[in-house]
Amino acid sequence: MLRRENGQAMVEMALVLPILLLLLFGIVEFGRIFNAYIAVAHISREAARVAALGDSDSEITSLALNRAAGLDKTKVQVKISPSSEERTRGTAVQVEVDYSVPLIVPLISNLLPNPFPISAQTIMRVE
């Protein structure tokens, strides 16, 4: 009688384990994507603040790349409009930061676009 119960437990585990692993890896991928989104939004706000204070586009881009802790800096793209020559006091400056998160779990990368695009933009008034 004990052998039959062990076999039943193994079959149940074999049926439930793939679902549990998919759920676990889904949580991990979501955490990676959310972490990257928080970092991109923070970079966008900091770069927009520096742009509002009147720094040049190259300084803003350099600051954004320096603040990209935990991200692949080669995949961070910073768009600033208008350019530093066209910014005057009282006008709005917009900084948009784009990043692509590479997914590592094979099944989830089939469900979502791989790499997963993330974008954040901030608009501030030039001081």
C-alpha cells in the first residue's frame, strides 16, 4: 500500500512541477522588467532635471548613462528635445529614455517580445 501512494505523489508532482516552475520564472522575469522600468524612469527624471538647469545635451546623455546602474549601458538610448541651442527659459524640455530588457526564460520570451522594450519620458520647464 505504501508503494502505491509514493507513485501517486510522484505523478502529482510531475503534473504540478512545470506549472510551479513557470510561475516562479514568470515572477523572476517580471521582477527584472519592473526593476529596469524603475531605473529607466529614474534616469529620465534626473536627466530632465539637469536639462532644465541648462546643461548641454552631451552632459545630459553622459549623466543618464552614468546613472544606469544595473542596466546594459549600450542599450540605453536618450532622446532630448529641443536641443540645447533651442532651449530658453520658460520653455519645456523633454527627455525620453528607451531600454530593451533581454528575457532569459525561454517560454516567457515566446509570449512577450524579446527583448522587452521599456520607455520613460519626463517633461520639465527650463529654469
